[in-house]
Amino acid sequence: MKVAASTFFVLLSAFVSTTTASCGHGTSFAKRMTHMKRDMESGKLTKRVEVGKFGYLGTQGPTNWHNLAPENSVCKTSKVQSPQDITSNSSTLVTKGTLKLNFPNIEDAEFENLGTTIEVVMEGKNASTTVDGKVFNLKQFHFHTPGEHTINGEYFPLEMHMVHEAEDLSIAVIAMPFQLVAPMPNCNTPVLTTIAPHLEAIAKPGTVTETGPINFEALVSAINAQDMRKYGGSLTTPPCAEGLTFFIGTEPLPINVETFNAMKAVIGFNSRFIQNPIGSANLLSAR
């Protein structure tokens, strides 16, 4: 089965004002921007990351993104927008094992609060996914609460986006939904268990900390064991640019209530509304 990823070419300079904390953060599309800032209480210099210049509520939210910056105009006009309701009609089946994940365990990674999401930086960690012989390097993974995509109309409390980029600047995103589970021992996705203790250190937008060791074996096994759904869409954040290929997990991963509440308390609400089917008029075009 042939699975292709769309090529995504964008001039970075045109989008700096609004994409510093977009879903494409850390790729050639939206370079990660950090700086050092002196803490007023301790006097120590600490690393800070640039925060997003958009939001999810009121005039900063998705219904008004097109007015926040000229480059966001496609948020209102594009007919190829994400997220989508994932069905057999809106997506293509990708059988299990088609995606070849190579996520080595790591000793640590930077963990940051972008104001619009929380993100684990994977640049230089040698993690990748291969699709039909084409290698996509994992740049970062971040989270949305509630989940952005729905599956046959069902929404999920959390969604993780693993953002990859190939040498030709193609962007592929593995999007995994999470489902709440009853509190039982070891009933949590290990990657979440690893990062949860560090949430307090990045409670404020712009803050950066370290994750400590992350073991990806359980995550990779869970993805390898399930079929995926594929479609061509867009960034789910400004500037809503087209050209991404999404691979959506069909079997939600577990998250316990304690971990979910801790993540939700830091992330807040950061989910764009479901868009019209690909090819249909933009929901905002009549506004």
C-alpha cells in the first residue's frame, strides 16, 4: 500500500509573528526561539521560550485567528483544514506496521510551556518514523486538551501530536488520542508518567525544564499494534497552512485521572473546533 506524505514548503520569515508556538514549532516552518532571562527573585539566568501570540478563547481564539495577522487569512478561507472527524470517508486506512517508528530511549529532553501547549523537544534525539522508505525526523511532541480530532464523532480528553519533518521539509504528524481509565496500578501511558512530575516546573508560559529519562518502548509498541487513519490537512494553529499529513491512532492510549488533571491544569483549553470535510467551504468563509 502506497502511503505518501505531502510536501510542505513555507517561507519562515513571513510567519514569525504568529507561528512561534504553532503545531509546526521546532521545524523549518517555525523555528524554536529561546532566550535567557534573569529571575527577579533569585537573580539567576534561566532559559525562556517564546510564547504563542494566539489563543483559544474570545478574540484570540480560532474564530478570530484570521484577524490576528495577515498570514492567518487561510484560517478563514482554506478548504483543507484540520482537525477533522475521522471516518472511513474522511481518511484512508494505514495498516499496522506501515509506519516504522525508531524512537530510542533518551536520558533527558527540554520540556517547555509555549503558552498554547506544552512540548517535549526531540531535536537531535535521533528519533524518526519511516513511511515507504522516506524518513521523517521527530522534532517535538505536544498535547491538546481536549483532543482535536474526533473518531466517528467521538471526542477524547487528550491528544498528543508527534511532529516530524523530512529532509525535503515534508511534515508528518502522528496524532494519538487518549482515554481516561480507572485508577489502577501501572494503568497510564509511561511517557505521560515520566513527564507529569515536571509539570509544576513549567506551570508558567515561557518556562523550560528537563524531563529526565524517557522510555518510548510502550508507546512504540502501542502504535505498532494498531491500524492508523491518514489524511492530508493543515496546521491546527495559526497560520493554518495546508500540506501536513496526519496519521491518526484508532485505539486510544490510557491516561489516568490524576495525570490528566495535572496536564489540563497547565495546558488549559487548547483545541480548535472540527473543520468542514476536506474540499468543502471553510466554516468561517461566510462570516
